[in-house]
Amino acid sequence: MTYLARPKIELPGQKTNAIGLTLRDYEGALSTLCAGCGHDSITAALVQALWEMSLRPEMLIKMSGIGCSSKTPAYFVHGAHGFNSVHGRMPSVATGALAANRDLVGLGVSGDGDSLSIGFGQFGHVIRRNVNMLYLIENNGVYGLTKGQFSASADAGSTSKKGEVNQMQNINAVATAISMGASFVGRGFSGDREQLVPLIKSAIAHPGCAVLDVISPCVTFNDHEGSTKSYAYTREHKLRATEADLIPPRAEIRASYYAGDTYPVRLHDGSTILLKKADPDYDPTRRNNALGYLERHRRHGEIVTGVLYIDQNVPDMHEQSRSTEAPLRDLPFETLSPGRDALAELQKGMK
Amino acid sequence: MSTTQNRINDFVLKIATVNGTGSASANGLLMKALFRMGVPVTGKNLFPSNIQGLPTWYEVRANHQGYMSRCSRVDVMVAMNAQTYQKDLAEVSPGGFLVYDATWPRERDLNRHDITVFGVPLSKMCNENFEVARVRILMKNVMYVGVLAALLDLDLEVIKQLLQETFSSKPKLIDANLKAIMLGYEYAQKHFTCPLPIRAETMGDNTGNILITGNEAIGLGCLYAGATVGAWYPITPSTGVMDAFTSYCERFRVDPETGDRNYMIIQAEDELAAAGMVIGANWVGARAFTPTSGPGISLMSEFIGFAYYAEIPSVFINVQRVGPSTGMPTRTQQSDTMMCAYASHGDTRHPLLFPSNPHECFDMAVRAFDLAERLQTPVFLLSDLDIGMNDWMVPELDWDDAYRPDRGKVLRPDDLAEMDRFIRYLDTDGDGIPHRTLPGDDPKGAYFTRGSGHNKYGGYTEDSDEYQEILDRLLVKWDTAKTLVPDAILSPSSKKTKLGILAYGSSDGAVIEARDRLAELGIHVNYLRIRAFPFSAEVHEFLEAHDTIYVVEQNRDAQMKALLMLEANDIADRLVSILHYNGMPIPSECVVTGVSRHQGLEVAA
Ligand SMILES: Cc1ncc(C[n+]2csc(CCOP(=O)(O)OP(=O)(O)O)c2C)c(N)n1
Ligand code: SF4
Ligand SMILES: [Mg+2]
């Protein structure tokens, strides 16, 4: 199989965004995933979100590990560099890339196997460093690419396609991320694009590591009766805690936004994540409240979605390490290498 | 060799202490005193994998001929550790000397009649002259420096000067240290015949030389090469590399006004992550490196293969220790040669650089970045604990201000503007090296980096021909690497000979000294020091030109010999291994014995 370029059809009058690009400019190669795979819907939501944000394609880096989910960066924004790394290690490569150029927009796509099993360590540490990126987990409860084994996110009591019952407790990506100190945690569903697009935009705008757990049914191995990651189950048990919207920097924030259950989270770049509480009980700025809420609803088999936790004031990796404003990779060599005289001076202390 | 004869500037001094007692500064003072007297000197730490309380030794070799290798003789032992006293006493060469703390009586059977034993009541004198407990312990160490100064005729003025420089910011300490030194000095003058027949004598001032460890030199090399991202996970004996890089960056890379840093050092969660970070940063166009040791390389292997296949520059510094497994973390070996050469699954091979001393560590660290970027591949700098953590006297490091990094074939927006289409993995000029672009530059340069089967466009492929095209091109690139890596260095014998020695890295010093001794025995050998893998043309020529080639290395399995046999034809029956792998730096005697035995000569080592 070779690289399939998507035929590019220019429709006259096709809508362009603020930098003059059409939706098509944010697409990638044709997907080779199974028809109906949740991951493809997430790809579509990403295309929409990035287009709406008028992101310059070359400023995006698309990072992933290994799995069906990790293949998807090839399917959006063909004008961005992509990096399909090794299984479970996307976070470290993204960390290095963003260390070298802090102006890039980091977008990591991972799977539940990629993040919660083999890559569990790196998942935790990219959060701990608060690397400024979107960390998107396409969560289907199975290892799709290796043909349907349970993943660590499979719920206890759920069954495999062959009827085998999973006995182990699941690792809950959002609760784990919140308890590890993530600065932004959200959950969405591949089947709810209307909710997902603004979630993605908010996560990208957030100045730190934004973890998005997106339930993304695997039609081939985990869409049956007994699965808790199927389309049917997710639709039935999905519950919105909050709704998010991203308001660009120059847009006016109306007074009504501050009213009652709606409140804006002002970001450093001037944009605003506008959060509306779908459930008045929910407080996404307090970890305890968020975790307690998640746990209460988990017990009833409900899947809580929306922006679940946010703290835009946690210093990101660059602030923590006090690195200079300019991308490190762009620093002129003259400023990096102290030169001959300095070396001679330094060596006086070695005599 | 008897030690009783007059020997000037040719002795081995060994100091046995307990780690954590602050003997390092006393030992450093001894080293520097000899250094400033113009005497070629090396210092080797023999320390335990422990923080406090276990025995540790420091071995100083002074040698007017400039021999740097370890020498199994011990002329003067300073036995400060009661725990190891018996062993230390036994280790003194016949005719040698031993200094011990005579505050407490020794058991009678702990004596030897073929050496001279000097008892100095060090603890007693310290207790009488210093108040604070911690100071007493420290001053006991400084006091033996005074004793040795009298016995070995070290220049007191030099020592005073050194104290002044070391404690310039804490004048009180100068007085205390000087007092301790003089107490020791005067005691020895009064009670023993000073100086000893083995002693030091000023022979210059060592202008043009420095004392440095390999780890410091590598850290400095990374700084000078313009590395901006360093990722690591602490592991002995490589930790000093990042410690050095950090302190040099703090000195040279911080904006004095804003405090902004022109670098980022990331202490990763493990070596896998460190490798990923280095690969990610290089992919974006920064120079990034990771220092580690054997266990770290094992963990990094999957990523190393990735970087090889996806063609991402990256610099891996392996300061080798003793394996297998955790092995002996504070002992030295050259036992990762094979692993690094072919690290990772599938058909992979990587350039290795073998510095033999800290001077070369500096130069080769810079070279490693140039090679990695030129070849778009992982490059290994293979140091070891002996080079990395011991104090070496080497010629001053030099820097050419005209140096600019070789960034290799990188296409920036201006270059892309002139092209119809960018093809990531296309060899346009036959050297096997394709062009790369950097994220953040231009959508025209966008491509997909992947470790899965790919074609020249970077697209996913399972097509046999497309796959093989890339794999074969990587071999062309390997041939290019042979012409770019540091060449091997030939030291011909003064007499025509068909005998040769091949060695690399820290075995160099032992070979240099051994060749002189072998020549005295009538055995003449040419010496080629391998400085890189893949082997450059000189290595093959050397193999062809000799009937017997001794391959000297510090591992059990003759790893370099194995590499040579894989790369060159019909040499198996001409290669003879000389191996040393007990964890101590290889002494020259090992090479002398190995060669002379094989030549049918028995020598007393
Ligand atoms: C080191 C390593 N071990 C195992 C594999 C095989 N493998 C490929 S994808 C995968 C699981 C992927 O699961 P997930 O991350 O959930 O992605 P999905 O396919 O479900 O989207 C495994 C085990 C591998 N590629 N590398
Ligand atoms: S196997 Fe599952 S996860 Fe993979 S492409 Fe098919 S539906 Fe998607
Ligand atoms: Mg999965």
C-alpha cells in the first residue's frame, strides 16, 4: 500500500478562515481505518477545530505513538510535520520537540493502550512537566491494531467480543490526569462533534498540557453488547458536566458570560475559554469536586464529559525551566558557543 | 623494579580512605601540587557504589615520561582506613613506604619487613589543634598532604598558593588548612629521613596542560557545539557530564539581566524518555544529546533504531561501566562496544566515536553533533568511567572561533521556495543522505516521520521494493560515514615489524607504555588506535599489513575483535586478543605480558 493523497477538489466560493485557508487545507491523506471507526470522527473534529482556529499548518506538529489511533495524524493537516513515534513514547518526543521550539503547537494523538499501559509513565510525566500541548487519547477500551485485546481502560465487568469478562479495574484517564496535577482535563465522545470541536479548541488554547480523553468506539472489536465503549453504550450513558467554547482574543466578552453557571477562563494570549456548567453541581476549578463528581457518576456507569478540570496558571515546562522567549533551535550559534578566549579563561581553573 | 633506588618523578602514590570523609579535596591538592611542579600526573578514583562509609582509594601516578595508564605498583601508601589496612599494607611494592595514623596502636602481626612504615599520630594532632569534630576529620586528610609534602619533597610554596586560590573567598579556611599541612610536614621532617629516595622534583610548570575529567570535557564540548537541549536520567558514571554541562550553561548561557536561559536540561523519567526527548528536539532542529551508561542504552534501544530508520540526528554519550546488568557501577570497562554498534532490532548500525582521553572527549563531543547532523543518524560517543571520572593531565583544549556547526542537509524556507517538490528520503547526490526540513518552517517541507515501513516520500508502505530502496540507501550512507568519521592514528615502530596492536579508547595509555617496554625486550610493534566505527580505510590497511595483530580491549568477549572480523575478510587467524575486564583501568603490564607471552617470552610483570 502506498501513500494515498486525497484528491483535492476546489469548490468555488469555499469558505476560508482568517488566514485564507479552506477546510480542505486542514485535511490529510485518506484514512485507512475501518469504516465507522470513532478515530475517523475525531480526525474530522480536529480538522474543523484547527481550521476554525486559523492555525498556520506549518506551526503544528502532529505527534503520536503506535496504534490505529496513532495512525490518524497522517489524516489531517497535510501541511504540518507529523511524527509517528514508538509505542507509548509520544510524550517524550513531543516534550523534546516543544523544548526545542516553544512556538510550535503540539498536538499528540494516542490510544488507551498507548497511554495507559506501555506509555503510562510518559503520560504521567508529560502532565507533571505541563508541556504545552494537546494530549488526545482516542479511547476505545481495546488494542485495535493488535486485534481487540482488552486495554487498561476497559471497565471491570465489560466483555470482549468473544464474551470474555474483564475482571480488572480500569485505569480512568481523566481521574488519573486530574490527580496527577494536570492543568487541563476534558472528556469527549467521537460521536458528539458539536461538543468535541470546542473542547479541542479550548484544549489547544490552554497554556499547558491539556489532556482530552475521547471515547472513540472500535467498530471492529469493541462495539458489541457488553462493551462499555460502544456507540450505543456511550450515547446512553454520556453526561455533560460542562460545555466549553473558545472565544478568540479580540472578541468582546459580554457581561452575561459572568452570570450564574457560565464563566469565562481568561488565557494569557487574551482568548477566553467560556465554560457553561451543564450541571450546577460541577466545579471544574477544584480537583476534589471534579474527582468526587467523576466517582459518583462512574458508580452509575455514567460517562462524564466536558471540560472537567482547568487551571491556566500552572507554569508550563518553559516557565519552569526559565528558558528564553525565542525558540532554542533558532538561537544563533554565536550566542551559544562562548568562544576561544572564554575557553582559555575557563581552563585557568584547571591548572 | 625496586623502589629503593633514587627515583625522581616516577612513583605511584595510593591513598586509602573512607568515602564521605572529604578526602577528595586533599587528593586534589596533591595532584595539583605535582602538576604545578611540572610533573606529568594522573589520578584515579577507585570508589564504591555507596555514599558514605565504604572504603575508597585514590591513586596518583607521577611519571616524568608522561605515561598515563594505571600501573600496578604502589610506592607510597597512605593507609587512612583501618578497615582495609591489612589489604593496603599487602599491596605496597617491596621497598615501598606506608604512612598510617599512629594515634592508636596497630596489631603486631600487621607488619612487613620489606617496606618502610611511618606512623604519624594524625588524629591525635588534629584533636589537639582543632575544635570542631567535622573540621578534625577534614584536617586529618589535609595533614597527610603535609606529611607527603615532606616525604616526597613537594614544593610548599606551590601548596600554599593552591590553598590561597581554592579558599580565596574563605580566608579562615586557608589558615586552618595551612596549619594542618605544616603540622604534618614538620612531624615528618622531625621523625623521618626526608625526602625519600622516591620523590618529586620541579621539572617545569606544565604550561599548555590542564587537569580535567572526561565528563567535564564532554559537558564542555556539548556547550561549545551549541547543544541547547540535554535530556538525561541520572546514572553512574555518566552523571558528571550533565553536571558539567549544567554548570557551564549557568556560567555562559544565562542572560545576566533577565535570568533567561539559552538551554533546557530535562531530567527525564527514565532513559527511554530521555532518548525520545533528544530525538524530538533534534527533529525540530536543535542540537540535543543524552549522557548515559550501559543500562540506559539498553532501555533506549527501541528509540535508537527509530532514529536510525527515520534518519534523525541524535547524540548518545555512553560513559561505560562494568556489566552485565547493574554490574559494578563504579568500575570501568569497554563492554558496550558491540551493543552500541548495532543497538536496536532489525538491521541497524551506528557510528561510534572512541575518545581516549578528556582532550579527545571535548573534540569528539563537538564532532559527534556534526556527524549526527551530517549523517542524520544516531551517533555514539563511547567514553568510560576511567576517562570520565578520573583526573587526567592533557594538553589544553583548543577552540577555533571560525567553527560553525555542520547542520547537514537541511532545507529552510528559502531552499524550499526554489523547489518543485520536497521529497524527504530521496538521495539526490549519491552519498546516501537525503534532505530534511524542520517543523515550523514551511508547509511545503511537511512530511511524516515514522518508524514503520516508508517509501522515499515518507509515506507508509508495505511494498517490498519501496521498503528495500530505503534500506539499501542507508547502506550507501554507511559508506559515506566511513569517510567522515575520525581517522585511526598510526604510531609506527622505529623498527620494521609485522606485529601490530589495535586498541581504542582508554586502553591507549597502557599500549603506549607497553610498546616502550616491549621494545626494550626486543619486541617491536606498530600501533593503530581506532577512533571510530565504521572503520576508516587505515584500519583495513593496517590489518592487511601485519601478520599478527593484537587487539587490546577492556571486555571479556573481545567485542572490537568481533567487529573487525565482521567488517574485514580473512583476518580471524591473525587477530590475537589481549583482554582486561576486572573493572580496574587496564595497566600497561597487561599488554606487555599478553604480547610477550604470545611471542614466547616470559617477563616478570
Ligand atoms: C514495543 C511494542 N510492543 C507492542 C506493539 C504492538 N502494538 C501495536 S499497537 C498496540 C496497541 C494499541 O492500542 P491503542 O493504543 O489502544 O490503540 P488503538 O489501536 O486501539 O487505537 C500494540 C500492543 C508495538 N508496536 N510496540
Ligand atoms: S480496528 Fe478498531 S480502532 Fe482500529 S481502525 Fe478498526 S475500528 Fe478503528
Ligand atoms: Mg485502543
